Amino acid sequence: MAPRQRATILHADLDAFYASVEQLLDPSLRDAPIAVGEGVVLAASYEAKAFGVGAGMPGWRARQLCPGLRFVGGHFRQYQQLGDRVIDVCRDFTPLVERISIDEAFLDVAGSTQLFGSPAEIATTIRRRVRREIGLPVSVGVARTKHLAKIASQVAKPDGLVEVTPDRELEFLRPLPVGLMWGVGPATRDRLAGIGIHSIGDLAAAPSPLLQRLLGEAAAGKLGSLAGNFDPRRVESARRAASVGAQAALGVRDATPQLLRATLGYLADRVAARLRLAGQVGRTVTVRVRFKGLRSVTRSATLPVGVSTTLTLTELATELAGAALQDQGESQITLLAVSVSNLMDQSALQLELPLGLGDDRHRPGSARGASRFAVDRSIDAIRARYGREAVGYATVAFSGERRIPEEFRELAEHKEPR
């Protein structure tokens, strides 16, 4: 496929979305440093960010940095409604809208320029309408590829527009800090800085073997391609998820059986609930365990039938994580992740006859599997009516772990419904 020659991809990203919504709902908060959350900062306004306040920061530290900081509770329903309204504005200009989170989306406007003007003019109109009709600031990047458009929208913040024309892509990209790249978090950024890589141009010029030793073959190949300005991905308006997953960063913790069970149970609950909501099951369960130094291993198992029950997924994930720890001889971990792939639709559970086939713990149609399915459906119904915290599994509920509120996490993971 020939590379795209025109800058017709837009990346629209609402500025400090959760904090901006709070300031919209309560005019007394406008122009004030605010943080969404309680003990932990879930999001911060630009006025708070100017003092160094950021997401994930303990509340006491945020108050130290910004004595006038005001904490506000999250209005999760309004976040969802306002985010959906912004996407509706985007769809007025093109059907090719790929929503990648509650507050950001890609648009391909190649087929819309005859009606609405140039891509930059379309971006300007979208920004104006979102501000006038919804009351929120949105930054937009315009470029030839998704990677460039996303970086451009970050450079445009707050409340700006940046267009990267094809003739100045490398000039734009090379001097920017590597931390702006998709997939480069603080830990990866620090590791790259340790070998003198600070800019995207530095990364593009780095030898592949060096990056592979530092980051692993897959991450090195992906980041090297993006730094070299190669990104063939297209905007996909009706993308179907290939997997469903969740992860939890732990700091540096001893991998005790209690920590594994509680954390993997929590992740399995999130993943299984999303599968059931979508009417899906998955046959392949994968667990990723990360150790100190960013080294990680994965273990997976493929079942003869698909699963979507929380306890079954918890058991499988715990077994896989235990095998990974035993193989590596490690006792401390920094992250656990669970994902389910090989997805298929399942609107109802097919029961099985008790044929004495051996261990039936992981067979959803067995008596035990059917009981688990029934319990999970009851939990789903209670949560739909009274909220996620109304009911849950004791191992997770009484673990004592402090976690980000589920409403916030669900919004952050929001994708377009199928």
C-alpha cells in the first residue's frame, strides 16, 4: 500500500479532561488549581500542573507542592456524557472516527475536505464547536500519520492546534523529547536517558542491537519505526478488540501468595466483567509478570472452550503467574497483567452432561462452571443497579489494597462499543 501523501489524520485530545469537566460544572473552580480524587490525584487542572501536581501523586504530596489545591470528587456520569458529545461533534465531519479513550480520538478527514475545507480548517471548526456547544477545551494535531498527529496534539496543548505538513515531518519530530512518543512511559524514558537518548532524533539514530538489549526486541522495533517516522496504521472506525486485558503496577513488592491472589483476582474481575458485558468469552489466558529492571515474562494457556467467569480466570491467572515466578526464580515483582484473547461471542451458556471427563474446574458448562456463571451474572446485575462497590469477591474486597476507583478506571479504558 502506498504511503499517505497528505496530512489528513486528526488527533483530538480534550485538555485535562476530568479537571476541565469539574471546572465546567462548578464555575467557582475555574482558573483555580484543582485535583480530582481524594487520597490519590486522579487528574489535575493545568493550574495545578503548573505547581508539579500530576496524576497518581499522593494527596499529601500534591498539597505540599500546591498549598491552595482544592480536591473535588469525580462526576463520572458527566465525564461519560460529555466525552460522548465531543465524539458526536467529530462524527459530523467524518464517519472515520476511532475513539481510543474517553477523551481522545483519531479522525480521517481525507474524504471530507470538499465539504468542510482543509484538514486544518476542519480541526479549527471542531475546536470551536466543542468549546461553544460543550464548553470544553480540546487540542488537535493534524498530520499524515497517527503517530505524528498524536504527538502534534500534545505539542498543541493546552487548547491549541498544530499541523505537521509532509514536507517538515522530520524537522518537527527529531528535536522533541522521547517521552512524547506513544509507548514511552517514565521508566522507559529514564532507561533511554541512561544511554544518552533524550530526543526522538536520538532514538531514530540509535543502533537497533543497542535498543533491543535495553528494551527487548518487540518494543525496540516498534519505537525505532515510530522514531524513524514509519507508521502505516490507518484510522479504524469499527475496530473489534482482539483481546481484553487489565494490569496493576505494584511498586516493588514481595510476590506472596496473598498478593498474587488478591491482585490477580482484582484484574480477573475487571477482565471477566468486560467480557460478559460484551457477550464474549476467550480461550487464551495470558499473564505478564514484570520484575525489577523492567524485565518481564509472559505465560499463557489456551483452553478447549472459552471462559468469562471471574473465579475461573483468577485460578488460571494465579497458576500461570506462579509458574512464571518459579521458572525465573524471582521473589519481587513490580507489575501484574492479565489478558484474554481468542475471543468469540457467547450470549448464553451451553450446559454439559456429567461425562466424567476429569478435572472440570475450567469447563464453563460443567456443574461448577455453571454455578460460577450464575454467581457472576447476579453480581453483574447488582453492580449495574447499585454500583461496582456494592458487591464483590471477598479475597479482593478485604485485601486492604488501595486502588483507583473503578468508575475512573472504566472511563480511562473506554472504547467504542461494538
